[in-house]
Amino acid sequence: MPVFNQSRGRIVQIIFALVFLVIIGQLINLQLFSVKYKLAAENNAILRKIIYPDRGIIFDRKRRAILENSNSYDLVVIPSETKGVDTFSFCRLLNIDTAEYKKRMRDLTFKNGYVKPSIFEPLLSVEMFARLNENIYKYPGFSLTERSVRTYPYGVAAHVLGYIREVDTTYLRKHKDEGYQIGDYAGRTGLESYYEKVLMGQRGVKNFIRDNKSRIQGAYEKGIYDTAAVAGKNMHLSLDVELQKLGEKLMSNKVGSIVAIDPKTGGILCMISAPTYDPNYLTGSEQKKHFSDLTFDPRLPFNNRALGTKYAPGSTFKTVVGIIGLTEGVIDERTTVVCPGYFTGCGTGKPKCLDKGTFQFTGAVAHSDNSYFSTVYKRLMEESKYPSTDSALSAFNVYAKSFGFGHKLGVDLPSELNGLLPAGANYRKEFGPRLFPCNLISNAIGQGKVETTLIQLANAMAIISNRGWYYTPHLVDSIEGGDEYNMLDAYTTKHYTDKRIPDTVFSAVQDGMQAVMEYGTAVRSRISDIIICGKTGTVENYAKVNGVVKKQPDHSFFGGFAPRNNPRIAIAVICENSDQGARVAAPIASLMIEKYLKDSIRGAERQAMEVEYTNRVYIPPVMRMEIAKKDSLKKVKENEQLLQQKLNKKEADDSTADESLQPEPEPKTVTPPIKNIPVPKRKADKLTAALIIDERKNKKTNSK
Amino acid sequence: MSTRNNISSQGVDWTIVWLYAILVSIGILCIFMVEYRTDTNWLQTFLGGKTNYSKQLIFAGFCTLIATFILLTDSKLFTALANLLYAFGIVLMLATFVLGKNINGSKSWIPIGGGFNLQPAELCKIFTALALAKFLSRQETEFSNIRSQLIGGLIAIAPAILSILQHELGLALVYSAFLVAMYREGLPAQILIFGSSFAILVVATLILDPNVLALSLTAIAAILIFLLRKQIKKSRQLLIIIVGVWLFCVGTQRFVVPYIFNNVLECYQSTRIYSMVGKEYDCGKNKKSERKQGEKAARKPDDYNVRQSKIAIGSGGLTGRGFLKGTQTRGKYVPEQHTDFIFTSLGEAFGFIGCFAFLAIYLFLLYRIVRMAERQRSTFSRVYAYSVASIIFFHIAVNVSMTIGLFPIVGIPLPLISYGGSSLLTFTILIFILLRLDADRQMVLR
């Protein structure tokens, strides 16, 4: 048979070859010249998982761990594997209703997908964990996973240690380049925040291969690109847990603060801010609720009053006025001033002085004579070497500033306040362009515009005890493994007070302060075998209540140090709206000093004193009102709920005929959701309700 | 003339048998790559027979058996049964409309028990190849006349139309492979040229703005008339031809192509074709999707498959990630990777070098078959050989092109590689019948 068209066989072959060439061309384009596909493949398939290291542990001065890590459990669920779960019994186990169960499943499926594990219930309580652990095998798709949680074995020093919380958008915006992402935890207050870099450690990265549904398939390249996590560094504090504990006990049911400093090193021995809270309260399964409870408490428990509230220092400031007066030579130790019941120098009859008589310097300090220090202050302001009161005031401030007043000390805690040393400019509004010494006279006794934080006051006491020098007060003594970020350098520089102050001046002031304890205002707080130097303070204060300025109970102050020779503790105490300085703050300080120097409160009398001051209740009247208001609102709310329940029941009775079939589950399903009213809603209600009541009161007063 | 021997292995082209074995082995390895999980004991699952690669191995064993049988038969059997088998195939395809089972949206499978399904459209390729060879080798057939060409075309087109009715566009397209065989037997080249020009026009319609294309077509016509004005003066006919072609082209791009996309093709098909040239297709224009809206909201089609497939192949680079190391394959990012997109696992694991070598094996096989075709004495064998070559070629070209984004996605398996019993069996039978015929190439078969 003849073969036709043989040339066409060749053409067919050429067509085959051409098409293959086109394919090869596209393969070259895809595989050799397009980088984007390789990148896209990595984005597709490689999951970078961040490994969180354990945060650093914090120890006190005697190496007791006061902040460490423990394990808690989360209930984790993979929604796609939960088919056939006995939802009803599971919900009974968890104390939730099936509607809640469905809602949670829907939410987490929406957030995290159907086939990936999500947290169904975080941070299980111990009982809940025990209950679930026994039964978890019955519920496919559910499992318990461990996670590290911060715990506070002593349950003290909440303000000092601070807490960690999940970062929010504001935090992320502030810390843009530090590698945080949603879901991370970061220190938000206290040491946790200030030393975040140190405590956090170094996060590691693990590369996983994931599939098209983001399920992990195993390590990528057997982990050669992984980096290990480095645990956070441990820190040692100068804090004494026992002292801190006693301080918190003594300050219970009071509002105020105690700060004690080791004058030799500047290390803070204790820092109490009352009211405080157990820091473990904010780590458990109900932390969200607890956070909002504390945030909306009228006593503001989150405020660290040791450095976050400014107070007029009252008579404790007289020590500084005295030092400046003696240094400038406007008085000497033998200068006497008469107190006829009030200060005569300005003709206003103010300030008053209570112990009538004639005082020398020591006696004036011992009895806290207002007349004496007003005279000193007036003399300082009238000094002829200064052309005006303004310049005299600035000269005074130069001294005072060297005692650490009027500016941030640089304590290693966030949100420290400045305090205020008033200058001429602060008075222009009130007194016009020209100041007279009598305009400022209340500063002499720490009542005018002078404002200090309690830690500034404690630091001033440390300076007096050291006779003119101090280290910046700080909490962290050392960081295990070295101070990588040089955060402790600032605490090794010695600061000196103004060089013009001679040593004898400190002796004179210390004499006076010793006299305070021996026969002066704080005589009842003296301890026989410890020479304490101290100064009480009683600060008048006013508060606006419903638009009317009203005098409130005095703030009780005390500042001091002990022992006089070779001082080991300098302390400052404030108890808001309680009583005179000698009656509350001084005894509390003396108990603290005894505890620190002698390790315990000795003798029946002193122990009785400890119990007495622990039991005293000094809640400022303004806060009392707020709390009462809040409680009554809660009651109204509860009544409303009861009413609602009754109505519901009535409706049920009225409407359903087969109600008798299911009387059991009815109340059960009704009550829990009411208990679990979402917190934010309640908050809002409270606030608006509170406002409304205020307005009502205002209207009443207006109509009167 | 040749010495007749009872040993039927005599004259069998062992090169092709080896190529066949190599390709089937590569296929099983590729399926293994797709199914492989680090955390499972592959030997156990392999012996368990539950996985696709062990099933494919069973298919391969079965195919070896069939292949042996074919080699043992007499070549005359195929010429004798060609028409009967073709009729049987058509009947089977018709039967799917009654017995058919719906798999992946195409109702083209007949369940044959034991979890196995048969796709008659696959088998029909063999029967059509045989029938076409039989028709063209008839002594009374003179392929140069139009009537024979039409009958030949009809033989190829009938199963294709049935395939389209079963929503198997890919399989239907394969039947155009017979054009190559017919071209070799004397189908006028003009038809091929006309066909490819038409294809270019359709692609241009897709890519270019309709008005721009219409204007440029008019411009080309005008220039042609201007250049050929002297010839046109001589014969009016030329002018009529140019104007006719111009009218046809503009009509096509203006009305025919939009009509096909909006009224003939399904929404997802139009979308795939448009996404090929990097454009979006508005399904709102599609009449079929409109009709369906009442029943069920159509799944939003996108180019996920092609994108993932390109990523997988592109990430292979020059040398590939290595056997079982492809992240895209292990992560199951490419849908249907063990069947239609099997080429991606190869591309990712062995890179450009692997792909090149693999395609070289294919090309070698094709050239070997074409060479074999040219040495046949009987037209029947030659036509059949060309049919086999072009069917395989068409499968490879379309399948690989679609995985690398050169062709819209149509469900066509990669010959001897893709998972699937029907496909493997079809190609086995196709190749071994050819080997049987080639072994008897000295005989004249009709």
C-alpha cells in the first residue's frame, strides 16, 4: 500500500515539539524567573509560632519568691471534632446552659476557625480542673492544656509588683517596634511594667508546616530555622515581705500609704498603698470580673498612693524648713519664739498654735510649734540679701529641691508624680504681681501649696538620717545574669543635698526629731530600746461634697528614721482622713520600725497596739458615701432582678399548660444567665445610675 | 513474508513497554508524595490498601494483566470488532444518562460495584480510535472527498457531543485530537489553518476591547483593499472574499463569542477561560447561572486552583524541594492534586530539571509512536497509531498547560500518571493494542 502524505508525519512531529517548547518556556518562567511563587509558598505553608518564655521570678531581700510562675489549665476545643458530644451533661459539668455553649462554640469557630483548637474556658479553677480531668475522655474534641500563670505566694505588694494583661490596641500603638502582637501578655503596672524587658525574656520562634486548613503538619525542615526561647531574668528586690505584710495588715480598712527605705542604699523596704488587694485576685478564672470590680471601686485600689497621689506634707515639712532656716542663719538652736495661741507675725491670727509657751528649736520641733516655723519661714522670705519675696522663695526652693522635693525621684515604678515646690509664678493669680511673705506663710507648716508624694517624704527622712546624702529610692537590688539594659545604673549614684548645709544643722534637727519621740507629740509611740527620730504631721483638708466645700477629718502623717546612729530604716506614713499625726501614723510607723529592726512586735502592750491599729477603720467620708451609693444601687438592681424573676415565673404559670412537665429545668435555666449578666453592661448601668442620683440631689439643693 | 511465530512477544516494541512501565511507576510515586504524611507509617497504610497509591498499584497490576491478554490476542480481532465496539461504547455512554452516578458535578460514571466506577467516555476513546482507523482503511474510502471527511468527523464528534451532555468538557475536547490523525490521512490543511485562525480571533476577542478589535479588523480590511486595488479591479471576487471575511470576523467577535460565553458555557467555565487571560467574567451576564439562581446560589468561582498550582510548581525552582519535602504538597494546598493536578507535586519536588526530564520521557514516547505509525504497512494500524499519539499528546498538552496557567481548567488526567483506574486502563489498552498491531506490522489489516 502506498504511503501518502508522508511529509505530514513530519509536520505532526513539529507540532508536538512546538507545544512542548511552549510548556517548557512557561516552566522556565514559573520555576526559574518568578520569585513570588516561592514567597507565596512560604506564606502558604509555613506557620511561625512564637514560643513564650517563662517570665522572670521576683525575690524579696531574703530570697523569698514573691512573684513566680505556676501552671494553670485551659479547656481547649477543636469544634470539628465535637460531633456526638453529650452537650447537656457537659454543660452541667461546666455550670453553663446549652445556649451559652452554642454561643461560645459559634463565637470561637468564627474567630479561630472550625478545625483549629480554641480556648473554650481559660484558667480553670482547681475544682473545675479536677472535675473535668476525670470526665474529659467522654467529650471528644475537648482537652485540657497547660499554661504558665503568674502567682504571688504571699499575696502582698500588689501595687509594687503590678500585673500582666493581654495587650490591647493602645498598648500596641505605644510599643510599635517591640514585637508585640494581639494575644501577647505584657506587664502593665508596677515592676512587671517597669522591668518588662528584663522579665519578659526572649521569645523564640518555631516554624511549622501547615496544611490548607491551617492544621499543623509537623516541624519545618526539622526545626533548623527555629530559635529557642530565653527565659526572663529573675530579680532581687530590697523589699522585705514580712514588713510589707505587716504594713498591709496595719493599713487594712484605711486609705493611705507607708513607704520605708533603707537609708544606706536607697532600697525600698516596703511600699504599702491602702486599700490594696490580693494580686492573685487578678490571675484566676474570673479575672475580668475582678478587674472591673477593682476599677470601679470608689476607693481607687489601683492607685499606688506612695507615688501616685500628692499630699500636703503638713508638719513633717517643718524639718526641712528648720534645716534651711538654721543654714541661712535666720535662727540658731537657741532662738526662742513665743506661742500665744497663734502666729503673731502676720496679724491674721493664722496659723494657730496649740501648745502655748515659749520654745527653743528642739522644743519647737518636739511640740510641732506652728508659730516657731512660721517665724522661721517669714524670716527666710524677708532676708535682706534677696531683693524680693520671689527670689527668696526661689532660694528656699533650691535647698528644698536638693532634698528631692518638687520633681520625680526616678523610682523604678511607672507613673510617679512630681509633687510641687511652689514658685512665685504659682501665686500670681491669687496675689497679683508682688508677693509678700505673709501670703506664703502656710507653706512653713507644709499646708500651703507645697505638695509631696509619700516616697519623697520617706526619702527626705533618709536624707536627714544620712546627714545630707541619698541614693534614689528603688526596689530592684540586682538582676540575675546581669543588668543588660543598664536599668540599675541610676541607683548607684550618690546624691548630695545643698553643700551649704553644715553637719551641725542635721544634728540639731535630729535632736528635735528625737525629742518628738521622747517627750514631744509622738511620745506614745516611743520604743524603749530603739532611738527613733520622727516628726508627726496633721493636715487639714477639705472636700467638695455635693458642691459644698466641707472640712474633712485630718490626714495623719508621720516621717522618721531609726536608729538615730547608724540608721537602718527611714519611714513615712500617711493615713487619710483619720486623726492627728501622733494618733494614727506615728504608732503605725513605730510598729513598722520595731518589726524591721527587731524582727517582731515584742511585749503584750505593743502587740495589743498592733491589733488595735489593725482593727481601726478610717474610710474617708467621701468614699463612704460613694460606696453606700453603689451598694444601694446594687440592692435596687437585685430587687429588680427578683421582681423580674417573679414576673417571669408568673408569665410561665399563666401561659403554659404543660408547665407541670418541666418545673425542674425552668428555674435552673433562668437563674444562671441573670448571674452572668455581662460585666460591661452592668458597669455602664452603674455609672449612669450614679449620675442620675447626683443630679437629683443637685436639683433638690437648687430648689431649696 | 515474516516467519510466523507462536511466541507473541516477537516483534513487540520493548522500548515503549519500558517507557510505559517507567511512567506508571512515576505516577504511583507522585500519588505517594501527595498522600504521604510524616506521622503515619506508610508501609502499613500501603499494605492496608486504603490509600490511593496502593489502589493505583492494584490498578497497575490489573492493567498488566489486560496488557498481557492484548498481546496474546490476534491483531485481526481488532479490525473485526472495531465497529461493534464503537457501537457498544456509544450505547454505554447513552446508558450513563440512565445509570450514571454524579461525581464532582459530572454525571459520566457508571458504578460497577466494589466501590469502583467506570467512565465510558474514557473507554470510548479506544473504540473511536479503532472505528476511525477501520473507516479510513476501508478500500472504498477515498479520504480526499468531502463525504468521507464528514463521516470521519462524525465518528469522532459523536462521543464528544455525548461527553458535553454529561458536563465533561475536558473529555469532549480530547476528541479533537482525532483531527491530527485525519490530517495525516489527507484532511485539507486549510481546515487546520482556518481552525487556528479562528482560535486566534476568539482569544483576541477575549483580550482586546470589542471596539478596538472591530476597528483594527476594519483597518486591516481597508489596507488589504488598498494594497490589492489593482487585483480587485481585475476581479470583483477578491473584494467579495475580503469583505466576507471581514464581516465574518467582526460578527464573530461581536456576537458569536459573547453568545457562546453567556448562553452556551456554564458560568464557571466562562470564568475560568476569562481568568486565563487575566480578566474577570461577570456571571450576571450568564443565562445559565440566571436560571440556576432560583435553585441554589452558585459557588463563587475563582482562580484558587490555578494560583495554588502555579505556586506549587513555581516554588520548585531549578532543582525542586526534594522527594516528599514539598510544603505545598504536604499541606494539601492544591485541590485534586492526586488526579488532574498531579503534575504540581512533580514540579514542586523535582523542580525544573525534574519537569524537563519528565516531559522529555513523554516526548520520546510520542516520537516513538509516530515513528512506529510511519512504519506500518496497513492504513488501519497507521491511523490507529496516529490516534493514540495525538490522544496522549492532547492529554499531556492540555493537562500540563492548565497546571501552569496556559489553558483554562478542564478535567483531563495526565496519561499514566494521574490517579484513576479508568484513565490508566484506557491508556494501557490504547498503547498495548498499538503494540499488538505493530508486532504484526507486516500484515495488511483492514
